Amino acid sequence: MTAFDLLRRDAEYGFGELMTALDGVTEAQAWALLPNLGPDYLHSDATIHGIAMHVATSKWANGSICFRDAELRWQDLAEQVEAFEPSWPAALDFLKRGHEYWMESWASFTELEEVRPTNWKDDRPVWRIVQILSQHDSYHAGQIAMLRYGCPESTVRPPSVAEDIRKYCRDSKWW
């Protein structure tokens, strides 16, 4: 098995963990809100919906920025999200399509040490970018599992993810 094969396997495994955590989540569960009692920005609104959308937009953005010469920018993603939010079925579809886009975005890179631009503070080699996003899926799968079993259902529409993207990504060079 090659290093590339291992990266692909790990990426699929992390996404599988995420999808297992999301399996059977209803819209009312997805909208349940964990009270924000701390000063930290959680990269989401502390709902399952928000976390799933954070992971999805991360896949779309990093696939585009790191491996496809920024064919999609943050403003494009904000517009796409705004068109369907807060629909939970649409969010799951966006996440699944985002994962496919992510996997395809780096599929042709055979030089794993090649340094690529990132959405973060520094550029990184292909292998590290892929590793970070794989771990990202697993990390958020754990958050979702905790929220799923620890928060009551809600009928209150979650805050706009598109507005969150506009607030936190507007100053990005990838806007």
C-alpha cells in the first residue's frame, strides 16, 4: 500500500466516522443548540447542523484553495449555503457532495511533499493538508455524538451559516 493509498483510506475512514455520528439525526436534533458558555469561537454555532456545515464548507474551501487554484471562494460558498439553509436534508447533501469534491481535488497529486497554498496561516505539503482534514472529520464526529445525546431537540431555526462565513471569512485572501 502506498502513502497515497493510506491518505485516501484515512480520509474515507474519518468521513465514515462523521457520517456514522450523523446517521439518523433528525432536523430537530440537528437544530438543538448547546449553550455557549465560553469565549471561544467553535467554528460553528454549536448545533449539529452548524458543525456539519462547518465540515462541509471546510471540504469545499480547502479542496478549492489547496488543490484547484481557488476555483471556489468563500463568497461563493456563502451564496451556495444561503440558497438552501437551514434545510437539514440539503445540508447533508452539501456535506456529501463536499466530501466527493474534496477527495477528487487531491486525487491527481502524486507528489505528497509538494507544498500547496492553504486557508490557514502557512502553506503545507499535500500529505499534511489531507491528514488535517481527515482528523477534522473525526474530531467533529465526536462533537456531534456528544450533542446528539446531550441536547434536547429544537424547532428554532439555527443561525445563518452563510452569515457566519461572511463574518469570519470576509478578510480572507480567498474571499
